[in-house]
Amino acid sequence: MADYSASEMMIVASARELVDARVVFVGIGLPNIACNLAQRTVAPELELVYEAGVYGARPSRLPLSIGDPCLVTGAMSVVPMSQLFQYYLQGGLIDIGFLGAAQIDRYGNLNTTVIGPYHGPKVRLPGSGGACEIALLARKVLIIARLNRRTFVERLDFVTSPGHLSGDDSRSRLGDYGQGPTAVITDMGILRFDEKTREMVLASLHPGCSVEAVQEQVGWPLQVADDLTETEPPTPDQLRIMREDLDPTGRYRQ
């Protein structure tokens, strides 16, 4: 048995994706702990941007919400939200946008609006917030999500944030936007996108997971990379930072 949880593996794998990043637009929850872990390990110069209007934050603890005052700890700049989006995101200064979703399809399109018909949904979700702009304007996008059939669906109930749309060159035909999602980090493996079709491909399995188990949680026939690898497990130092410094109560790790 591994001495780490599936969530800890997912957080570490997400942090490693930020090794070459300089500026990342991040939200609360799993993306936040992943970015703070990256800041303390593989990307010490990483600048965190929060949609509340904070640039270059180094939070003293994990924030409870996007309005938590700890977000301004050590920040380089605190500005109105509108200026943050105009100057940094719309100005093309965000290397990576980190997003989650209630639903995701094979091309990395995201739904955070409704489950079920729009005018009579089973569940009404928070909506886009800044996610649609992040999905379009960040140079690239990382998605973090736990694998299950309710999330990884054949067809979205609503497209809130565009990924690679219908695949192939359909996104590039929109115009001069960011390159879209490059990886989906889950609790069982890492999925990337085929360079031509832009369809999701299983690229790496986390230790102890199988292709068959991943496929059971995905709502379409999943492509598997010819050079499928095994994800490197967390190091003792990464586990210590998560457990002692970032999330001692286990709110996100368990």
C-alpha cells in the first residue's frame, strides 16, 4: 500500500506541471494547494494571481475563499478585479490558467453552469466567473479533476469554458487566443491532448492504477498513448510540505 493518498498524488502531479511556469492564474481548492506546493518545490519564482485582484501572492496559509485576507500576504500588487483581468489576463501576461469543472469532455471543454437542461436544470452551478476568460486568454490551461463518469462525460450539458471545441483546428480558427488545455491531472493518471485531433489521451498512470480502471470512469472510449508511462510518486519532502505546512487538517489531501 502506498503511504500517500490519491489526492496527494494528484496535487504533486499538478505541481510538477508548473516547473517552467512564471505566472499562474489560480483559484481556491486543489489548484491552490498544487500551486503553493510548486512554489515551495519545483517553481520557487512562481507568481500566483487570484481573481480577487491579487498578483504575486505568497499566502501564509491556504485561503478559505477567494476573499480570504491571507491572499495578500507578500503580494506584489493588489488591484481591483477589473484591472487584474484587463492588465494581466487580457494583456497576455498569464502563462498558465488552472481550472476545475463539474463536467469535462474529450476535447477539454468545461461546464460550470448547469447539470441538465439550461432552463430546467437538476443543479445550477456557480457559472463562469473568470473561467471562460482564463480558458481563452491564458497561454495554456491545466485542468485538475477527480475521475468519475459524472465529470468526464461524452457530451456537456453546457459549454462554459472552451477547450479544443470540436477538435482538430476548431479552436485556432477562433483567432489569436491561448493554446487551450494541455493536460488534465486526475487522481488516477494524467491525460494530455493529441497534437492533431486535440482529443484527450491517457499519457501517464499513477502507481497502482490501470488503464481499465481509468476507462471505467470516463464516458467515452479513451485513447491511450503508445508510450504510456507511470507517474513518479510523491517524494518525502513533497508529502511533508503538504501535510505539515499547506494542509495539516487534510481538507484537500484526503
